[in-house]
Amino acid sequence: MGFYLMEIGVEELPASFINPAAEYLKKTFAEILRDKGIKYANIITDGTPRRLMLYIEDLADKQEDRQEEIVGPPAGIAFDEKGELTKAGEGFAKSKSLPADSLRIVKTEKGEYLAGTFFHKGEETSVLLQKDVPGIINSIPFQKSMRWADKDMKFARPVHWFVSVFDGQVLPFEMDGITASNVTYGHRFMGNNPCTVKDIQSYEKCLESNNVVISFEKRKEIIKQQIEKIESDNNLKVQIDDELLDTVANLVEKPFAVLGGFSEDFLELPDEVLITSMKNHQKYFYTTDKNGNMCNYFIGVSNTEPKDDTIRYGYEKVLKARLSDAVFFFENDKKVLLENMVEKLKDVVYQEQLGTSYEKMERFYKIASYLSGQLASDRIENTQRVAYLCKGDLMSEMVYEFPELQGVMGREYARAQGESEAVCTGIYEHYLPRFAEDILPTTVEGSLVSVADKIDTICGCFAIGLIPTGNNDPYALRRNAIGIINIIRNNKYRLDLRRLIEYSLEVLSEKLSVDIKKTGEKVFEFILLRLKKILSEEGIPADIFDAVKKYSDILSLEMAAKAINDVKDGEDFAVIATSYKRINNILKKSDWNDSGYNPELFQTFYEQKLDEMIKTSGAQIEDLVKNEKYRQAIEVLLKFRVPVDEFFDNVMVMDKDENVKHNRLSLLCGLKNVFDIVADLSQVN
């Protein structure tokens, strides 16, 4: 068994490009080797800003030999009366290069056919790799690719070398004038020396001696260890953000953590401003004291070893300039009332058909007021104040420079002008949740305005045809729908979702023409699809969800689904569900939806028994569902098993007498209506 080692040497790749490219190489090589029948033990891929590498261990030297059975024309056409091959049979064998001694008759479902066996001799792995590797390299799906100089090859950054070694020998290929070899290079500034590579051990030794840590995970671990030492030496606490750690680890080939500082005067800025400046813009780790209070120190990670204070001074200089700008923006913004910023939204187009950002605010202001009236009438004034002010900071200098701080700065400016803490917090929280696993609003005001803003966005986009397709969701409608669901579930809001959607569309209809019923149903189904996925991950099967999706109160839907899920595996429920489907099919086939039966037309005891059950148990079930006692309602429903079975065993629904037949159909329709009080059992598998 051999190995294959490949490296693509490039100018510095963006940090976000490296891991996806490495994963793509691993996945693609695995698929190709599997499809070609080449055995291997493991594929390792990794990368740094300056290189992508792939190593396949215990790689077979060649494909496995295999035999393929090829079926040709029917035996009656392939052979004549004497059992000799006809021209059709000979033509088939010749076209498929089948040896004469492999030809035979095989029996299939369609009859007897001529067949033969073709022997495929396994090709050398090195030959196959030599053919496929250039195409794989060209197919790496970067977010953005480029050409350079007079080259035709497109890649994320200019390529300078290829390493290609199969079982100790160079496996050459050429791309755009660059010929693969067994020579790699070290760190650009701390050992950019050529090294000859024979195997994975010599490759790793070469890189290590030239200050390159090829392992992404190892670079992360080194950074963590260096940060922990700085923490210990300086009595600081560092919040190691996993996303930032991943990014920083892919900005360097060998990490060196550097402690820097800034003036304590900048601590007057809100913590989020400091964190955003350090984390998002400079890729620094921020520090706190043991009590969690922000400190005027940070940790940057350098790609070169500091010999003096030059790197630290550079980090501090850049951060000082950014924080100085932040102070300037902050002080300027505080001179302007949030109300005045809100007025400027009249000049900002939110969406051409949906109007300005101010008009959007007016819409979700009304929706938030409606929600507050439904759910928290004692908070209506605060909720309306949050709705009015929450988008104002979009017109601030700070948010223009730091878009990530929308909501945060609105909260700070509201505090500065003396708004209540409920309003200030609500302004910040109305953006929540911003992404999967994000925190939810903690205040009533923030929760209600968040739902209002999000439902207006969804309804507006659906009304003008901006419905998500595939990965295309520019207005984040899926995320907004999930946010609405999570807020409702978290706060246990008893809310008619259909009515909320309808009200939102009614408000929108003041701006443009909307088919409220049709659009509302699309929005309702869109949100339910998100809820279906959430509940599926929590153990509610899709068929159970479909059975109860008539409920427009999310909490009711969830409770009904759980109640059915608890009993669905029981024998009684299975029989009842089957009976329901039978009833449903009979009524559909007869196109019958009239439940007004006449007891005087009953001709059997079994009809009378069903009638009694419908009247007594039906009312009981309706009362239990009204009080959200779904499990008890289902238990009552299960009592229909025996009388329903007896009815079908002893009564002919499609009686020759049309009056009797129609009356029995109406009886079944009345029975179905009782079942439908709980759920649509035809959906349950």
C-alpha cells in the first residue's frame, strides 16, 4: 500500500476560504476513489493561509479488477433456430468487446436474453490521479476566484507551486505553466526555504523546521495556550470566542499571541463598541478583570515572532485610531435625539415596493400595538415607544461605521436621553434572535416588537413575490419565521397566528394591493414549515404534525401533537385512524359533506349507537379540546372504536334506497366532524 501527498502553494488565502476548501478536497477525493474502486485507509486535509494539503494513506496501487455482466438482445433475436449467433447477436458481442466464451443466455423478468461478461483490468492509481487531480483543483468552490497575469487558471489567490508525490515519487501534472514537483516552501518571513518532500514525515518535518504549523487544530491549541499564559501572567480574563479563534488560526502559519493595551479613557465607550472594534474589525481578543469588567488590554495574534515592541505598537496604533473614531461618533450621535434620527428614516428606501424604512416602522408599530393589546395591555405605551424608536440608530454615525451595533447604539442613545430601562432594553432586544442559537428577548416590549417587525418583513416580502427559493433568502425570512416561533414558545404566548398574519397584511394593504386570504395562507404554511422542522428535531413525527396543523395557536398545536404522539403506537388508536381514513375515503368518493342526518331514517341499532356517541362524546370532546385537554379528548375518541367497527361490519352504507344511503353518508360525515375536532387522522401513517 502506498500514499499520495498533494499541496497547493498560494498567496495568502482569506481565513474563511481555507477550511471549506480543505473539506471539499477530502470529500471529492473520497468520492473519486470510491467510484473508481481504489482502496485507501484515510484521507487527511488541512491548510494555512499559504497552502492547502491533502494526504491519502494506505492507498492501493491500482484499481481492483472486476467483471461486468452486459445484457444484450432477447435470445430469440440473438440466436437462430440452430442455436447459432445471428448477426444481431454477433453485432452485440463485437460492439461490447465480449469474449465468445463468455456469451450465454440469462433469464430475466422480461424473459431470456443474450449476455456476456467483460473483464475490466484495474488501472494504475498513479495514472488515474494524474488525470483527475488538475480537475479537482480547478473545481474547488471558493466564494470568489480570480485570474492573474496572463494565466487562464481561476483560483482564490495566485498559485505559486504544487507538490504531488505518489509513494515517494513525483507524480507530475501541469497547470497554467506550473509543474508539480516534490518541493515545498516554509513560512514566508521565517523560513521561506525550499524543501524536498519524500513522504508525510519529511513534509511535516520540513514545515516544522521552517515555522509552519500545518494543522489547523494545533494552531488553535497553541493560541489557547499562549492566551492562558498571558492571562496568568497579567491577572486578566480572556473570553475566547470560538468563531474568532477559528478565524485567527487561519490568518497565521505559526501563531504568536501579543498583549497590547489602550487608554482607559476609551472604557467610557459601551462595551459592545469596544468588543466590536477589537473582535470584528481587528481580530483581537478582548480582556476583562476577574469580575467580568472590561479591561483596557487586548490580545492580537501575529504571524511572525515579535523581536521587540514593533508589532505591539502597530496593533495599538490601529486600534487607537478606530476607538478614537468611535468616541467621535458616539459623542456626535448623543447630540441628536432618537426621534430626529427616526424622522430621517423617511428618506431611506427599505424596499422599492414596500416603501421607506419609516413606513415599515409605521406598519410594525401598529402590529406591535395589536400584539400588546392581545398579550400585554399594561405594556402598550412602552411597546409603542420601543416600536417608534428602535430603528432610529440606523441613521447614527456609529451604526453607519459599525453596522453590527444596530440596536446596541439605539439602547445607549435612549439611555442618554432618559428613556425608561424597559424601552432602552426593548430597543436592543427587538433585533433578537439574530441567528441560530442566539439569545431571545427577555422583555415583553422587546419580544412583541421583535415579532411585529419580523412578521411585517415576512408578509411584505410574500406580498410582492420575494419568496425564498433554495439558498436565496436575502431578507432572511426563514430566520425571521424561526425567531417568531421561538419567541412565542419561550414566552408561552397564546396567539392566533392566522389572525396575526391577516392583521399584518391588512396593515400592509394600506400601502399596496394584497390578496390577504391567498397571501396569508402562504405565509402561514411558510411559518408552519419552520415549526414542523423544529418539532421534528424534538421528536414529533411529520405525519403527527400534519394531523394537527389546523391549530393556529402554536402552543395548542404543539400540545395536540404531543398528545397524539403519546398514543399513536397503541392498537386502539391504529384502528381508529384506519377507520377515519375509511370514512374520509367514502365521503370523498361520494363527494359528500352534509352532516345533517335524520335519526328517523335509521334502520339498525348500529346507526342509533353511532348517533348517541356523536351527540354525547362529540360534545365532551369539543369541551375537552376547548380546554386544551387533548390527551383526555383522544381517550374519549378511542371509545368510538367498537361502535365504528360494528357499524361497518353490519351496515351497508351504499344502500339501494337513496334516502337511506344519503342519511348514512351524513351520519359518517357527522362522525368525521367529531374526529376533526381533535385532528385530521388521515395524515397519520
